[in-house]
Amino acid sequence: MQIDHLVYASPTLEQGMAEIQELTAVKPVIGGKHLQWGTWNALISLGPQCFFEIIAIDPAQSYVGPIIFDLDTITESKLVRWVAKSNRIPEQVKLAEAAGFSLGPVIEGQREKQDGTLLKWSLTDPLSNPGDGLIPFLIDWRDTPHPGSATPKGCMLLALSGKHPNPGIIQQMLQAIELDFEIEKGKTIELTATIQAPKGLIKIS
């Protein structure tokens, strides 16, 4: 399994950036705007091919459509999803369908950087939420340089763990799409990242 990035949803991008800078002592850099979702993001690196994404509704965009990650209702920032690298997305989508659940349609994503550069990639629809958020959506950056190599450094992802009241069901779904990620039993649904940061070892949920 390759973790591509973690998604940290926040009521505002400024709030999320301030929280992560306080926790890690690394200042996030604004990535750009997702014009198809009405959002924008900021990033820090978690390794050469892994990054931490802070995402919020972009108030500068006039967007009408479904809101990803419940960004229109959250009142506190939280780690909401994880994303897995894949160069075989269509095959894994079919594996999920054969196992009785859906990863959503494969779509083309894009983000406009502050310098006007447009980054493009393929991914399964982040509006789809199988496994209560513990099943990742899949991404293929294709020819686009990975954001983890060009974002503020200083942090490293050491571990990612998940909890669910019915872990066996989630584990079966993960195995169906050939991902190896262990889910533990918990009273609530949790996704927790353990990160080595300049401020020390931290956990973000």
C-alpha cells in the first residue's frame, strides 16, 4: 500500500493552516483552487511521495454543487480521508463493484496553482464515501509532478491507523480492492496519523 496523502478538512483554510503550523512548526503553503469542487487547499510534505492536505471551501468561488467532506457543516478541523496511489484505478473500481460496493466514478481532477499552472490527475470520486471514510479514494498523478516533492518539508508520516465499530466489514472491503490497511475495533470511527515533526512526535485525527 502506498499512502499518497491525508485530507484534513477545516472550516476555513486559514484556521487549518494555523492549526497545522502550531502542531508541527512547519508552515503550510497554499496549493491552489479546485474549481470543480469550490475548494482550495494548503500543503506540507510528509515524505518524498506523500503529503498532508488542508482543505476548505474557497469563499472566492461562486460554486453550486455537492460539497465534499461535509465542508459546509464542519465546525472543527479533522482528518477525514486518506488517499492511496494507484496506476490501476479502473481495475480496482471493478473489484469494488464485484465485492458489492462502489468507489464512485473515475474522474479527472485538477487544481489551479497560484502561478496559474493547472495540475491534472485521475482519481475516484471523493464524494463517494465507502466504509465510512476509511476506504481511501484512489489517485493517479500520471505525468504531474507529485506535490510531496515541492511542498514545505520537515515532517514524516510514520503510521496511519483506523478504528471502526465493525472493523471486519471494512477490512473485507479493503482486501477486495487489494489494499493492506489494518482497521481496529473502536467505539467510534477514527482515522489517526502519527507524524514526526520538528516539534516532536504528534498524532492528528
